[in-house]
Amino acid sequence: MKLVIERRDTSSPLLRFGAPVVSIVIALFFAGALLLLAGVSPLEAYREILYEAVGSLYGLSETLVKATPLILSGLAVSLAFRMQIWNIGAEGQIYMGAMGATWVALFSGMENHWLLMVGMFSAAFICGGLWAGVAGLLRARWSVNEVIVTLMMNYIAILFINYLIYGPWRDPQGFNFPLTAQFAEAARFANFFDTRLHSGFLLALGCALILYLFMERTIWGYQIKVIGSNPQAARYAGMRTGASVFWVLFLSGAIAGIAGFSEVAGLQYRLQHGLSPGYGYTAIIIAWLARRSALGVVIVSLLMGILLVGGDSLQMLWQLPIAFVYAFQGLILFFLLGSDFFIQYRLKLVKGIHHG
Amino acid sequence: MPELLQIENIRKTFPGVVALDDVSFSVAPGEIHTLLGENGAGKSTLMNVFTGLYHPDSGRMYLNGEPVHFTSPRDSLSRGIGMVHQHFMLVPAHSVFENILLALDKVRQVYDRKHYQQKMQKLIDTFGLDLDLDTEVWKLSIGAQQWIELIKLLLRDCRLLILDEPTAVLTPQETERLFKVLRLLQEQGKSIIFISHKMREVMEISDRVTVLKKGRSIATLERGHFNRETLAGLMIGRDRIPEWQRNMQMSEKIILDIKNLSVRNDRGLADLDDFSLQLKEGEILGIAGVAGNGQKALAEALTGLKEVSKGQIFAGLVDITHSTARSSYISGIAHIPEDRKSIGIAPDLDVADNLIMKSFKNSFFRRGIFQNRSAIRHNAEEKISRFAIKSGPEGSPVRYLSGGNIQKVIIARELSEQPRVLVALYPTRGLDIGSAEYIHKVIVDGAGRGMSTILIAEDLDELLKLSDRIAVMFRGKLVGYVNPRQTTREEIGLMMSGEKQDQQP
């Protein structure tokens, strides 16, 4: 008798939908055990998390605020995933996008709101896109591994932003804090319902819709799917794979750049340290869990938003350490990724094989 | 003579295919025994049975007269049976020494480097190989890399060496040296199972030859009882050549003229060497040749997947060798690739999407930047019914289709644009008879409409049945043309092994 792992030919919709649900339940169970050890009633804690995250207008708005950069950067990463390109650099591209938007907001001299919005959007789009485009060019021309390049360029981007905010872009009235000056009203998104929820969320949803149409309905999306599925077949069919690699990475970086734009224009109103607490990395997990679909990215991002906001309440109400929140999020992700394995493979018991 | 390894009545099936059917074979100590057979005759499967990778469904296997069954290649290796694969199992960035060490059993974590170096050097000296233990493998020639594989096995005291087409990648000089080494090994009492397509080598080195055909061992002949003609005849079969099935409607107009074409592969060797070929309008031109003699390079050069290093290709009077002229012409060339799964389809996409892979930019399938989904779906419905593709539920990825149906998808796509030229590589390889027949019919029908076909196949029956003319390739060169209605298998077989020059048609 032997336990073997076997690839499934097909996976039923029930399995694909059910496995993540089951895995979340299991994760909640394990996290519950941890909560019990910490002397907190799990059921009460979960109710509190849910209430904090979606139970009030304030909680809901905070969840959506958190989800906004996650949706955008998740879309960015998942677009590249469709072509089997691994963009690990969304984090850096967010920063570069934010930088572009900040430059327009502070130094372009424009004052009209809509002009500023378009200008900031375009600058973020181009900065993020070019930043990722470097990796695209290297990959297309000289087959340089894009994982390494995009990852390394994160550090360059973040340190470059540091240089700007400690140096030339530092707010002269900022008491030497490493921040740029605040954006003028005209360079900010509108807020809704007296909360921190801003138009960036609508922008993110719009991007999801456009990206969906792009992938599923246009001839470019079609080419990306063919190349992602089998680059050799694409070349055989006469598609220009090199150019596609560049443009897909450019577009991926551009969308991540928009996430940066949305953060500075909608939330922080300035370029500063810790602009993104790792959204670009979380985006990789989101893209993975969303399994290539734009709708999936939105759903998973909302879930992550709930985890982030709800996790905060654990800290505040029960004085649990922040590490506990991370452990809680880690458990959920761990089991979600684990369920992915069972969707693609099955375990099978085989009896010994007899030979004639 | 007591046999070292003996198998009797081995049968091995895979789902839907009988790979080996009642095969018996044996090899004696100090014997070089050649296995001969066309591709698909079951040679590889048989090798994998010897090394324990496959377990036969039935039949018996004896080692030194004792019944055995090997559970894995590791198991058979520990019993003294080793194999040199066609694709070497080496770590290119490591030195020769490290690669050999890796293959050894029971090397301690802290090992005596000198001891092993001496052991290896002794073997190298014994056989007069020219191999430096400290060189990294990637710097070595293919021939030298093969020595490493051999030394690995010898250091593990293998009594039986299985060499899978060892000469396919060697230059004639390297082959000579290999044969010298093999003879030395033979004197030491080692047994060797040798696989080759090249008749000259088989004649030179073999003590015995066993011919496999369609999964059966059909004859075992001792030295002195075989010659080139008998072997070629046995390998390819003595059945009557199938009847000519189609009307001659070939014009004398030359649609594609290939002049002195050379194509180099990634290693810089010539896959096509001064190759010339003429294709007439409405003709089915068969290309015969042992796999790996430049057929693939020919197809890739014609379809624009590979750069031509020398020579010219003319379409009519237009030179389409380089430049943009070719890319526009290429759209008129349909290509059924050799490896249908790895380059013919996008496996995660459905049938409809795969059918438009080459024509997705046509105005018919798009509305501006958007795809015209309904046109794409209609196209799929029409092709699926016309080519009888069993496609499963709508939207299911092509990779779940059977090989025959995948091939039909490719053919439906390639022939949908009314191509002037079809380049078909092994279009029926691995297909069941029904699908193969269907594909034959499609090719013949196309010829009736004036499409010219270059049909590259390894099954001579198929070539003889379909072709108007057959061109024979050997080592990247054209050996000559034969007329399928006048030739014999023996003649083609000899030309395929580079033995006999042709007559012009």
C-alpha cells in the first residue's frame, strides 16, 4: 500500500468553490485554538472581527479603503500571471506610480481638479509602467529572469523615494520630517459618506472591469492567453512574443502605478515613508488565489481587507499582540493555498503492483 | 551459450496501445546484440522494461538463468544493468569528476577525492579516452559527454550496457572510437545492447541482430546470416506495397524551389546541409528518412520558425528566403508540426480559441479591437462537425482531448485558409487507424484542389500510399527521389541509411 499524489484531469465546480470555503473553516478552527490559548473566546472574537470589518458604515468603509490598493495591485500581478510572467515588483511600481502622481500634484503648476486628476493618473501609469517595462525589455531581449529584476527593482524604487522625501522633495514646512508637502484640495480624490472611502475604490472597480474586457474580449487578451498557455505555439502561429512580454509587463506595472496614485490622491495626500505596507507582495498572493480572474481579484482583495481591518480590532479589544493578527492572516492564507493543491491533485492509495 | 539476460514473451500495453506484444530476446556475456526497428516499433519500451522503469503485463525475465523482476532503474542498476540514454543525464556546470561521483553508490559525505580520481583515471586510461576530470561538462563535445555516461556505468560494475542510439549524435570519427571502446568492453566480457538505425554500423558491430516490428520481435539473426538487404526488408516489412489510390493530376509547375539550403541548429551543427528540393503544384511529395536527419529543420525553415544560414527558397520566381516577403508567404503555408502538443496548440484554451490561433486578426473574427465571439463560435461549430472532432463540452481546454482529436483541431485550423502548401510532419504519428485514415483523406483531397504537400513521415507504408514522389533525406542532404510505384522498400531503406544514391525520377 502506498500513498501517491495524482494530478486531477478535471476539477468539478463544487470542488473549486467548496475547497476554499472548507479551508477557511479549518483555518478559523486552528486560529480559534490559538485564541482559546490566549484566553479569548473564539466565537466572540470572530463576531467582533466581522462586525468591525463590515458591521458598520465606518468598518465597511475602512475595509474598502484597504481593499482598494489590493485590488489594483492584485490586478497588476494577475495580468502578468496570465502570460506566465511573474511580476514580483508591484511594490516598487506602486511607489513609482505614487512618485509620478506626486510630481504632477506638487510641481506641475496645474490647478484644475480634472486636469490634475488626468495628469496624475497618466504620470502614475507611465512611471509604474516604465519601471516594470525595464524588466520586460530585459526579459524580451536577453531572456533575463523577470522575477529577479522586478524584485530587485523594488528596493531601488523604495530607496529612491526615500531619497526624494529626505532630500529634494522634503516639505520645507515639515519640521524636517521625511514627507513631501500636502497636496492641494484639487489634487485629492473626493471622499464619500464622511469616511475615508475615496474615488480610488471606484477607479479600482473600473480597472477590474476594463481588465476583464481586455483579457476576455480583445484580440490582445487572446494573444496573451495563447502565449501564456504555450509560448511555442504562439510563435508558431506568428505572434510576436517578445513585444507581448514587454507590453504586458508595462501594463502590469502601470496598473500597480495607479494603485500608488490612488493611495496618495485618496488617502495620504503626500508622498511619504511606508506608503505601501507591502501591498505589492500581498498582491502576489491575491493574484494566486484569484486564479487569473479579475472578479476573483476583487473578491479576494475584499476578503484581505476584512482580515486587515478585523485583525486590528483583535489588537484593540483584547490587547492581543500584532503578531497574533499576522498569525491569524497567515493561517487563513496557508489553508487557502493548501486547498489549491487539493483542487489540482488528489491523494490516492494504491496497492502493491504484481508482476507476472 | 548461457545467456546473461533473457526475456520471454514479454507483453506491455498502455491504455489503448499494445507497445510490446510477445517479445523474446536475450543477450549473452561478451556479446553485442543490436535491436533494430522503426520508430514506434517498441524499442524504447523494451529498453524501459530492461531497466525496470516499466513493468511488463506478462512474460518472464531471467538474469543469469534466475527469474527476476526489476522494480526501478535503481534496482536494475544494482544488478549490473546500465543504460546510456539518448539525452545525457549530466549537470553541465559541474566537472567531469563531480558528475561521475554523483552517479556512484555509497560515496561517503566526506570522501577520499584522490581515491576516486585514481579509479576514474584508470578507466579513462584503459580505454584511451581523452577526457579531463576537472573540465566542466558544458565545455565538452557530445562525444566526450557520452564517455562520461559510459564511465559512470563501468564504475558501477555494470555487466550489461544498453546504448540507445549512441551514434546518432556522433561524428563518424567519434563513432569509430566508440566502436573501439565497445570492442574492448566486449573482450572484458561485458554484454552490450546496441540500438541504431544506421545499417552500416549495425553490420560492423553486431554479433546478433533482433528485429522489432510493431511491438513484436520478428527475427533474431546471427552474424553471417544477415546483410543490409535482409535487415532492411525485415525492419520495414515484406508486405505488398499498398495500391496507388489517387489520380495523377500533377502539373509540372514548380511552386516551391529550395536551392542549396543550409540550416544550423543551436549547437552550430548543420541540420540541413546544401539541401535542394523541388515541389510541384498539386503534388504530394513524401520525405523519407530516419528521424533526425534534418526533416524538422526543413519544415521549420519553410514555415519561418528557423533562420536559413545559406541557400535560397523560391516560391515561383520570388525569392522568399529572407526579408518580409517570407512572412507574407508563410501565411500561405500550412504547417502540421511534429510535436503537436508542445507547439501545435495552446493547451489551456478551448477548441474555438485554438481554431483561430493563426487567423484571429482576420476581419472575420474581430470587430475593431474586440473579438467577434459569435463568429469564433460558429467557426468552431462548423469545424467540429466537418472534421468530426470529439471536443467534449463547450469551453473545455484542448488538453483534455485525445491525440487524434488534437491533431484534427490542428488540421482543421491549418487547412481552413486554403493554403497553397502544406508541410506535414509525422501527421499520423501515434494516431489510431481511423484518425490516420481521415488525415490521409484530407491530404489527398487537398491535393485534388491543387494544394501541394510536403509529407514527412517515418512510416514507409504511409509515404508509399500517399506520395506522388518520394525524396529521401540523409544527414541533412537529399539523397535522391524515387517513384513510389516503381521502388522497393529495400531501395528506400538503403537510401535512408545513406548507402545508395538514387535515380532521378
